[in-house]
Amino acid sequence: MNKDQLIEKGFKATKYKNIWINENIEVLNAVKNRILKVNDKGYFVFDGKRINSYKLALEVFKKQPMRKGQTEIINCNEKYTANNIQYKNTVKVEPPKYEDLMKCIKKRFKEVQFNVGANTVVFKMFVYELAKVSLIDKTNKEYELFEYYLKSKVSKFKACKEKNYRAITGINIINSYLNKVVEFHLKK
């Protein structure tokens, strides 16, 4: 196959000569015109070297350089694809301060002049209303997790479990959206 045919079939060139990869993490040797076998840990062999196909997909499709560390699947219900993997993130995203969220609530809802308990349904309802008017991308699956957490009576951990996210990944997603909501409303 020539280069144009490979691109048409969804393959992209990698930093390895004659090795192409698609979003389903199928690795193709363009010289031999065959899909290389990837083992259950994500490795394939090329020129006598073991190469991690997941890290290669992150480099090609998400422009994240190959590095040491483990990769993980983002949504456990789906298979490994370039859009459903990431490097394991051990960095914890801290939630916004309760006081900052209350400032946002009181600023937006003038009638609220008292503090609402942080883990109450009423508090989550106010935060959800703030999130609806914030300029945040609401079209991706990560926002679905955040919205589910705010609309339900469950903890962050339980929301992650019910939406099939690993705990640290899901909690980081929720906290990052909470931070975006605070950032948006405190700027106004």
C-alpha cells in the first residue's frame, strides 16, 4: 500500500520507519503490508525491539511524547483505542475550596445568604446550576461524569464506579470541572 492508501484507511505514520498505526491501535508494517501482532500488554516487536503500541498511539494521536510510566484505559466499558487511553496520572487534582464555591453561589444566586453544607444535595444543585451557565465544553464523556455526580446523591467515588471510571481518574475529572466552574464565576 502506498502512503495515501494508508492515510485513507485511518493509519498515521510513526517515528519508526515503515510502521503505521491507526486509532484502534492496529500496528502495520508498511513494507510487508501486514498488521503486526500486539500482545495483551500492548507490545509489538519491530527490528528486535519491544515497542509499546499504547504509548505509540498517545504519541501519534495525542502528541504526547513516549515516556516511562504506565498507560491506562479511561472508560473501562470501552476497548483500548487512541482516544480511550492516557498515561496513568498520579498527580491529584485538588478540588476548589468550599469558600470559593460558596462565593460563586452567593454571587450568582443573590437570595442565598447562608452557607450550604458541602456534601448536601442542595449544594450540588447550586453547583450544577453554575456549571450549566459556565463556558465549559459539555459535549464530551468526561462532562457526563461530572454532570452525573452533580445530579445524583452519590459521592465522587461512587459516581466514578457507576460510570466505569477508575477512582483517581474520575475524581480528577470531577475536581478539574469544579475548578473550571469556580474559575469562570470568580472572573465575572
